[in-house]
Amino acid sequence: MATLTIKNIPEPLVKRLKQQAAAQHRSLNFQVISYLEQMTLSVPVDADTLLARARALRQIPKGRKLTDRLLNELKVVGRL
């Protein structure tokens, strides 16, 4: 395995990493490796596609205008 040295890490960041590692019952080294793996495996987001999807979701349903009153009624029905 390779060795990687990271310099000039801000102390507040080191403190947070140590706290998160302790919460996961991991060493600091393993916690940092886990984060690096997560970040390098994540899929980039296409901003245009995400924005188009958000705009489509925001469209007012045909035949019904969403008002505060209707929204409150729907909330009550959803809680039954």
C-alpha cells in the first residue's frame, strides 16, 4: 500500500475528524481513508439535469391551484 502525507491541516478539521472517527470506532487514519474512498467513488451531478427536474417538480398540478388552505387540508389527511 502507498503512503500519503497531508500537510497544514487546520486544527478544527483534525478535531472534527477525530470526533467522527471515535464515533465510528475507527482510527483517524481509517476514517480519512473512508472519506477519500467515498469522495472518489461519488458520481458528479449534472447541474442542468438537476435543475430541469426541480423545475418540473415545482409545476402547479393541472386543475388545482396549491393554496395554503389546500396544503393544510392535505397535511391533515396525510396524518390520518
